Amino acid sequence: MGSATILVVDDERKIRDLVRVYLEHEGYSVLAADTAQRALETATKAQPDLILLDLMLPDMPGEEVARSLRSVSDVPIIMLTARSSEDERISGLRIGADDYVVKPFSPRELVARVDAVLRRAGGSRADEHLSFDEARLTIAPEFRVVAVEGAPVQLTRSEFDLLLALASRPGRVFSRYELVTRVQGFDYEGYERTIDVHVKNLRRKLGDDPRDPRYVVTVTGVGYKLGVQRDP
């Protein structure tokens, strides 16, 4: 991708410097912060295109930084952490992270994940307005805007990409693996349960009854589909 500005937030200088070298080699501009306070200040002033956020910061947990950022911005966030359990990954996704990288990581893989997240964030998959269920659900891909019965719905980038993937083929069943690949760009080494977290969040924001969903429908043993057809 290149040309975008990346904010690297980590209290370990060696990691900041290593990531900077690899990102700058690919043409990215890099900002750095070693504390949560500096990260929030830099993010506010510089408006980076993506944030690499360590969860173990000295002055504030990275999760709190992510929550603060999410309350005012949909900037893509890739979390960096030494915690590797599935529950901890899912916790990060619930906060609104777009990706999750476990330390120690390959710098080349990290750059590839940055590329993938920015590609998804910057590229709309259609320039037409999509309408479903007699206009109760509308999607404007070019503006990444979703509305239910005329009321805007605030989605994270991953939630929007998931909904758009389902809306690309209404009624077609997508496996969890397909959706992980489309939404995250990687198969998460089998952590397909991450899609279930996104679906739960998406249903809540769309006002979908989880016991009898109208929009994001579970197909037992297979995956998910959009349960309504596109309007003519």
C-alpha cells in the first residue's frame, strides 16, 4: 500500500524501531508513542490511517486506549500482545480491533496485515446504494454507511465488511472460513469463532433478535447468510 501514516504504540523501543524500519521500507510514514497518553494525543493531532497498539502499556491498558479511540473514531486498529489465548483475542475483537497479532511476530507478516487492513478500509466494493427488506436496511459502500429504518448504524470496519460480504450475495450461505478470509484477510490459524463475535455485535447494532434474526441468519453447521433479499 504505502503512503499511509501508521502510529506504532509500544513501550519497548526495540519493537517500535523494528516495526518502523519494516513499515518505512514499504513506503509508510511512521509515528511512534510509548505511552497511552502520548498515543491518544498523537492520534488526535495526526489522524493516522492505522494504529498498531500494544496492550501492555505502562500508564493505561491498551484495551482502554482502544475503547477511547473507538468512541471518537473508526481508525483501523491492530492489537499487539503477548497474550495468545483465544478468549483474549476475542476480547480484543469485541473492543473493536480490526486484527490481532501475537508477540513475538514476524515483521513481514505484520506489514502484510497492515496492508490487508488498509486495503479493506480504503477500498469500497461497490459504488451503488444497496437496499434490502423494502428499504428497512440500506448500505452505501462508497461511504461505508449503514442504516436501519433510516437511522444510521455505527459499525466497526470488520462488522461493515462482514455485512457487505453477506449482502453481496443475499441468501447465499457463507462458511465461517470464507467470512474470516474476507473480513480479516487471514484464517487466524483456525480461530473461526472470531466471526461469531462479529456476528453477535452486528446483530445487536442492527436490532436483530439473536433468537430469531431477520438479517444475519445462522445456518447450523455451515455459517451465515443474509436473510433478506435485495430490493428491485
